[in-house]
Amino acid sequence: MRVIYLCQHFPPETGAPQIRVYEVSKELLSRGHQVEVLTAFPHHPKGVIPEEYKGMFYLFENWEGIPVHRSWIYPSPKGSFWKRLASYFSFTFSAFYSIFKSKPTDVIICNSPPLFLGITGYFGAKLKRAKFVFNVADIWPESAVELGILKNKRFIQMAEWLENWLYKKSWKIATATDGIRDYIIRKGKKPEDVFLLPNGVNTDTFLPMAKDTALLKEIGIEGKKVFMYAGNLGYAQGLDSILETAALVKETDPNAHFLFVGDGQEREKLLKMKEDLELSNVTFYGSVPVSEMPRMFSIADFSIVSLRNIKLFEGARPSKIFPALSSGTPVLYCGAGESADILNEYHCGKIAPPENPEGIAEAVKELCKLPDEEFAAMCKNGRELAISQYSWKSIVDDLLNNMSELEKSRGH
């Protein structure tokens, strides 16, 4: 099968969408399929294009064996909503150049958000005489409205019209969660035309490892129960609640230590909060490359995955859950809904109420007292779940199964 993956974000950027496109593309290529990625120049999260990519409109490169077409984007560093919008639209239009430069294809898989890229995906598929698969990882504009990012009523109406039009025009829709799948079916799409393409994990990279004692010593947390948050330090994660939790358990459970690995817009605010609360049981380690993350998981007893207490997030499956499980690290999930149900069902994590420091502190205390045999069972359960349902191999099996009509129509 011949596949074009159209997405605004791709490595060397890091994040869930980037990893998903990279891993799915690598897996498809390893099975003999033709894959090309059409993306923007790197610009996330700081809104700055690296020197080696500056001043170009278009570039074709081979990224670790994946053919990649990159085209111009107006980068938007921490700007207003309208600047971010200008950034989205700049790539929506420049990506058409990559469409013309790419090979003939059977299907264009287009990532959303940004929603507007669906315009390029749909018309690009028409130009290529290919099928259009819309890959929805976040319901937009609804999520932006709920988070208070989008307030202009006229613009919201226009975005909702575009959202419905793209759902209608898609041959099939791939969704990151069951909640998004249900939402799109309620919008009128036939159930058989909506399938799951969840976040996953490279189970060969993220393996259970012995504790890296040198790293524990470097950070100064030897002998501690380490609760690690690894990922974007953003507003949606509600990490102020985790710092308040650290303040609550500082005296009662001095053995618990909170380790933050990553960077993001809330970093400075969180650092100030740590100082104000005098949190000696909190360490901010900064960002590390993905290749270093298995080492970080080796020193974590539990992986914190936290979200704000917003109804919309009950349908979320944060990507950071799966590398933790694959590494044999149980998850402390501060949230409700779909992810909580999965972790409870497979007994590989503990659930705490979102944005509730008292409730999270209670969960931390319970995990600190967890018997060794129960901890070992949680580690084992998480690893087994990651391999059976969230490895990229199993996810690509499902993807190909849902696009098998294309294979048949080409006589393969």
C-alpha cells in the first residue's frame, strides 16, 4: 500500500503526535509499504526554526529511513491565538507544494489538530486520486473552547462547520481514544468508518531496566520512593496540584520524592511555587531526549500522569501512560474516565482525583506502603498490557486491517 502521512509536527520535535507518525511510518516501511511524510519545518515547542532549516521554503530529506517533505511554516513563539492561527494556516497552504512533490499514493492520512490541515488533506487526496483518512487526536474546536483558548463566537461557528464538513468528507476517521470515536459517531459518521489509532509505545525501546544508581546519585534521591512526571510542563497538566501534594506529604511521608522531567510554558511558575512552598522533596530535572527516557523510568517507582479537572479530559488517553507501562513502571493517574478505567481494569496503576491535592496525597501515601509483591504484579501487568495492545506492531496491524479495502482494490 502507498501512504502519505500529512502532519504539522514530526521529529526532531518531541511529543505524542510526532512519535506516533514516526513509529507508524517506520513500522509500515518495515512491512514493505511505501510511506512519505509531509510536514512543517521543526518549530515546536519554542516557536523557533533551528538554524539548519532557516530560510527555506521546501526541503526533502531522509529522516532515519523515512522520506520526509518539509515545507514553510510561520513559527509562533508563545504568541496570541491569532498568531498561532497564522502559523496553522501558513503550513496548511505551503503543504500543497509537498503534495505536488510527493509520489502517487493510495491514501492520505491527515493529523488533526490543527483542524485546518484537513483542508490540505481533503483536496490533496482529490489531486492524488487517493482516499482521505482524517486522524483526530483531539476534538477541535471544542477542546480549545473548554480550555478558554478560543472565545470568538463567529470563529467558533466557522471552525465547527469545518469540523463537520471534514468528518463528512473523510473516507474513514481514525481516533486517538474511544471517547473521540463515540463523539464522531454521534456527529453522524457510520461506526464502521471510525476506528481507533491510539497512542502507543515502542516496546523494544521502553523495557524494564535495573535502577540506574549513578543517575539516582547524580540527582540526590538515593533510597527515595520516586514519583516522576515526564512530559510537557503545560497548563492542561494541572501540575500545580502535584506541587501542593508534595507540600502535604513532605512531613508525613519524607521518603516520597517528586521528580519533574521536561520543559514547557508553566516551568517558571512551577519553579517559583516550589521555592515559595519550600519543597525539598521536589526536583526539576529539565528535558532529556527520548533515547534517555528508559533510563529515567528505571529510577521511577511510579509515573505521574496528571490532567486538569475538565470534563473533556475524561475521554483522553495521554501518551505518557504507555512508555511508563512498557518500562514496567506503574502509573499514578490524576484524572477520570477512559484512562482510569484501563489502568483499573488491568491493575497497573492507581487513580487519584484530578486537581485534588488531598486526594492525590492520599494515593501517594498508599503507594508508598504498597507491599512488594503487589508492586511487582502492577509492574508486570503494565508491561504485558503495553505489548498486547499498545505496541506499534499491534496498532499498525489494526490500521492495515481497517484499510484492507485499499489493498484489495489494488489487487494485493
